[in-house]
Amino acid sequence: MSDRRIPLAGVIGTPVAHSLSPRLFRYWLNRHAVAGYYVPMDVAQEDLGEALTALPKLGFRGVNVTIPHKVAVLGLAEIVSDRAALIGAANTLTFQKDGKLYADNTDGHGFIENLRAEAPDWDPVAGPAVVFGAGGAARAVLSSLIAAGVAEIRLTNRTRARAEALRTEFGNRIVVLDWVQAGNAIDGAALVVNTTSLGMTGKPEFRVPLDGLSPGMVVTDLVYTPLETALLAGARAAGCTIVDGLGMLLHQAVPGFERWFGVTPDVDDATRQAVLRRP
Ligand code: NAP
């Protein structure tokens, strides 16, 4: 099949209606005058393999992957990037010209690019990082912090065993602390990251004591609904530099757009506004 077909991409998951990616990609396609389309596709677990076989035949160059398929797609890919293998999940699939399915994970890239853009003074070697949570998002954050050169990462999670398992996997730069000590973990840190779902609309509030926060610290929350979580509001009041989670979502989408549509899209305030605007 020729490459002259209109380039298509999309996001697969179930449910998928809540995804902000279609709005983001539509904005970038218009802004960069790319004649392509990006569609949300609700794909049931039992149809995943069939969908991934059919999509390239229909002109799809790749898809983003969201809940609940992020782990299952690894088993269906012929090529898995090192970072996707390390994280144990993929969010960006590319249907290569040689017919192979390439699985990548760009969450860690999105996390670190967002930090670099919004907190340019953050220095990975300036001091310890604190990471709350040990789920899928934490894996991406830990791998990118280690790659950035952070020497000490204090990891704390409600279920301590999950944090211990990540220490075993990611190595001894990680120091595991009890969840009841989460507030103490902040003392003397350069960076504080919430990767739990606490504070998200509809979830319990993030109640870790924030007395240890002080000016000069960078505090970021992966939760982006609401944009300013209680953690970020507390950090703002304490004089910290705050970075919200929406930027990570935008930055993690850049590699896919580049690969599928051949243009590096801009991540700037206009992009944020386009995604936040009601459709
Ligand atoms: P996950 O794998 O389900 O992990 C959830 C984490 O939250 C676990 O550490 C869990 O602790 C903790 N948690 C849940 N309820 C808790 C409670 N009541 N008290 C204490 N801890 C609790 O989810 P995930 O994929 O890592 O996602 C986590 C958050 O990051 C979500 O809000 C997601 O939307 C957000 N996220 C944002 C981006 C972005 O681009 N901004 C990207 C990825 C994820 P236990 O281990 O004890 O259960």
C-alpha cells in the first residue's frame, strides 16, 4: 500500500471518551497544517489483537494506548523500547513500514520534559527527590529521574511492599519510607512528586502533612483534574515552584505526533488552552 494515504492515528482504550488526546492532536494537526486525523477508539480487551492487526491496513500509522490496554499491548508488539520494557507498559504504538508493531512508553519523557519546561532551575543533582506512589505512573517517573541523574529518591506508598518491589527493580538510589512518614520525607528535598491518584476529582484528598515544604523546592502533581490540586496549592503557599500534571500529558504525546505525522509539535500556552477549552 502506498504512503500517499491520509495519515491516521488515534487512541485505544475502554472507556476512551474522557481522553484529552483527540482534542490535543486535532489542535496540533490544524496548527501545523497536517492533513491527517486522530480518532478515539473504544476497543474491548478481547478485540485488542484484532484491532492492532486491522488498524495499519486501514492507514493508521500508530495509536496511543490508555487504560486498560497499556500492559497487554507489550505482549502483542514485535519490538519493545527499553523504556517501555523497564516501565512494564506502553502508551505509544507505531505500525512500522516493515509491518512490525513498535511499542514505546513516553510517560517518563513527558514527565521530565514538563519539569524542564516549567521548572528550568530544577537541578537533578541539587538534592533528593520524593515520590509518592508506586503504581504505573511511578515507574515512569522513577525511570526518568534515575536517567536524569537524581542520586537519592525517597519513595513512599500506602502499600509498602509495592515500593519495596520498585526498589528491588530500580536499584539502591531508591530509599523506601513508610506511608506514615510521607510528610517527613519532604524535609530537605529538592523535588516532590505525587504519582498517586489522591487529590484527583472523585478520589480521596491528598492528606500528607506539607510542613516540610520550603521555598526553592519544586513540587509537581501528575493529577491534572483539578489543575491545581491541594498539594500544589499548599506548595504555592509555601513559596515552592509548582508544576501541574497537564504539561506531562502534552509532552508525552510529542513523540507519537512526530513519528506518525512527521512534525515536531509545539507545547506552549496556546496548546494548553486548546486542550482545556470545552469542545
Ligand atoms: P495506579 O497504577 O492505579 O497507582 C495508583 C497509586 O495511587 C498507587 O500508588 C496507590 O497506592 C495510590 N493510591 C490510590 N488510592 C490511595 C489512597 N486512598 N491512599 C493512598 N494511596 C492511594 O495508577 P497510575 O497509572 O500510577 O496513575 C496514578 C495517577 O497519575 C492517576 O491520577 C493518573 O491520572 C495520573 N497520571 C497522570 C499522567 C499525566 O500525564 N499527567 C500520566 C499517568 C498517570 P497502593 O499501591 O497502596 O494502592
